Amino acid sequence: MSRKAQRPGPDRRRAAGPSELDEPTFSEEQGVRYLHFGSPWIQGAMRIRSPFSLELEYTRQMMAWLLFLDPPQAGGEQAIGTLGLGAGSLTRFCLKHTDSLVRVVEWNPSVTAACRAYFRLPADNERFMVTHDDAGAWVEDIANRGSCRALMVDLYDHAARGPVRDSVEFYRGCRRVVSANASQAGVVTVNLFGAHDSYEHNRRNLDEAFEGRVAVLPEIEEGNRVAIALAGPALRIDAQALLARAEEVENRYGLPARKWARSLAPELGRL
């Protein structure tokens, strides 16, 4: 979720289910198709001639978990997970550039239908599945513990007033999804807004849920800040090794990983 030159308003809690205000609407400009929920806020974007690229900068940053972990192996039980479908950008990218299982949790079936009609989202198949559920309930389901190696969390509604799931308990649930036990490594990335009341609240809750193993990329022009939270065994990597890994990620996936690595290097001690 992103929009240039505007910040979200005060935080609010999510309603019991999707409302008519969360119904998807669309716009197009200069070859890019945008998803909205009945407001100017951009919930996702796809360049029509390049549907598998990540058009919005913050969606590229959500893939920063690649600095620390490889995608799950093909044929394995673990998946790349996403909470909040948006316009399906992260899903399309992961299906195109990895062989991993890809799992999405989206509470609004209308969003899924819109993505399949207008944003090149495939039907469910042996590699890919959308589950229609509340993200908070899904992360608490014991069946989902340890099911993902990486989990990307982007949970905004039509009002775009901070993430709609942001409690310590929710983030602990995210941690269990990527790390069912102390020996299982996993990474969670979360889309936040920097200059907003919800930022400090989310940062504190992430720190508590992940025992301080949280770093945040610099705020981008649109206001997004992506938090990166690690779970499992302690990280054993220095700045030089991180930069080398970033070069591999950049060459393989076309993502600006060296830029991320330079900003994260001073925080390696906490991870």
C-alpha cells in the first residue's frame, strides 16, 4: 500500500469483515494499472507491459528477506507467504523468479477476483494458493506454524490508517509461522509508514515479538518503511558477507539489494 506525498491518518481497528468501502476499484496512468479500495490510496500496481516486475519501491523492499535466506526448495513443505494480496505484485514476482510454493492470505474474496481479472493473478494450482481468512486468525492456527520460510505482511484497508493487524500477539503469530522452533530460521517483512502514529507502536510490538531482532530500511519518498524481523538461530554474517550476498541477489533477481545491505550493515549486531 502506497501513495506519493500523503501520509495515512490516525490508527483504527479493522471491522469484523470486508465492507463495501474495501471493494476494489482501478485506475491506469502511463502504462501502469493501479488497485484502490474506493479511495485515492494505491493498494497495488502493475506495469501492463511488464506484469512480473515490482512497480512500487516498497514492494521491492519487501523482498529483502532474500539477503538472509534462499527461497524454499521446490517440492518442499515450506512456502513463501504473503498476508494481504494487494494487486498480487509480490505473488507474481515470486512465482516467476522462484520454484517455491507460494501462499497468500487475503480476507476479501473480491480482491482475489479482481486480481485474477485485471492483474494477471493465476488460479490456484499445485504451487500457489490463496486462502480467504483474517490474517490474525491464520497466524494463530497451529497448522500454519513453520509453514513459511519468509512471510511478507502488507495489511491495509481503504482508510490506509496503519496496519489493520499490529498487536504483539499478531507479530508473535507471524514469528511462529516462519519459525516453529529455535532451530528453524525465518524472516518476516512488514510494510509500515514512517511519519505516522502507528510506526512507533508497530516497531515496539515487533521488537517485543522478535526479541529485538528487527531492522528497518530507510523511509522512501512515498512514506513507506519496511521492517525486517528475524527468527530462529542467531545470524552469523558480517558486513562484507552481507554485501557479497546482496550482489548475488541483485544479479539473480534484479533487485537493489546492495543498497539495502549498506543500510542494514550497521544493524547486523542486533540480528
